[in-house]
Amino acid sequence: MATATQDLLDRGEDLRRQGVVIRTYDLRKTYVMGDQEIHAVSGVDIEIRRGEYVAIMGPSGSGKSTLMNLIGCLDSPTSGLYYLNGNLASEMTDDELARIRNKEIGFVFQTFNLLPRATALHNVELPLIYSGLPAAVRTEKAKAALPNELSGGQRQRVAVARALVNTPSILLADEPTGALDTATGNEIMALFEKLHQDGNTIVLVTHENDIAMHAWRVIHIRDGKVERDDKVR
């Protein structure tokens, strides 16, 4: 047993050395509803390296949202292995998952998920509170993360700044333009392009082809499986 555990740890170290941020092995998530089993994710093997810009695309019910929850450590798999930046996330407890979420992942959601009565600065500062940083350091880091211009798509820009303030391993965006008009959505996608050029690893979950085409690689999910993995550019 000790040898098997060490092998898993060694594999994680090897992935980290290779610059692999996300690696899944036969990842599965099954839900039991009454006497039925729903195989939402059915044996997914994907690898995403540091600095990549990847879209995960699929129609409603394809399993892409469940896969996003697993990648984002919002849920645990039924079976299989998931390494996040060399850490074996699939074997972690809920408390450990919460800690790694705060440290390794920046989330951007369709509905922004901002605190409605809080200032933009406080919204960006929020993840740092959970990190236990002193107030002065939190404020300084939050100010540095906020964009200079908050015109079009202001709330989503603040959400992006909040996602980046902890310098996460990956920026995970779930339908980030879904609540925006076309022009503002294009502004946000241009912002993601710049973030990618700056070296950030971005995983974008979408059902829209034109949004997916902003990425450099598109993983197509259907019936809980990887249907295709295409390099776009």
C-alpha cells in the first residue's frame, strides 16, 4: 500500500516537472437517481499544460458542467484520478479541496458572483481574506489586480480581477459571456486573450462555438466522454 501511495505522489511530481497543470485518468462521475445511474462523466483523460488556453465545449447535458465542477474541485469524482498542479485532488477531503480551490483556481462565472453591496476592491480582496493575509497586504494586492478601466462589462472585469488576485495555477471560466451583450462579450474575450498572452493558463467552459474559437485548443465533450480534442491555432 505504501508503495502504491508513493507511486501516486511520484506521478504528481513528474507531472509538475513537465508543466502539466491538469491531468485526469479515467475520470468518472456517476449520480444515482432512484433506480437509475446517470454517468455524467464517463472515463475522461485530458492533459492541460501550463500556459495553455483551452475551451471545453459541448451541448446541454453533455457532461461539460460536471467535468468543470471536478476540474474546479467543486465536486469529487466517483472514480479515476485527477491531478491539479501535481496535487492528487481526487483523493482529497472537502476541507483539502476548499484549500486547494482557494490557492490554485481562479473562478469566473456567467453570473459574476459578486457581493452586491460590496465595493469592487472588497470583492477582489475577498479570496485573500480566506488566505489569512494581513489587511494592508490584502488591500495592496487587490488594488494591483483591479483593471484601470471598468467601463464595458464592469462587473465581469471585477470578477476576473478577483479570480486572478491569488495568482492561481488556472483561470476557470464558466460561460463568462453568457450574461453579456455581444459587444461587451467581445471585450471580455479580448481580456482573456491578453491574460493568456501574459502567461495565464485558461480553461473556458462554453456551449457557444464562436466563444470556443477564441481558445487555442477545443476539447469537445459528448455523453460524458471526450469526443474530439482539436488544436485551433
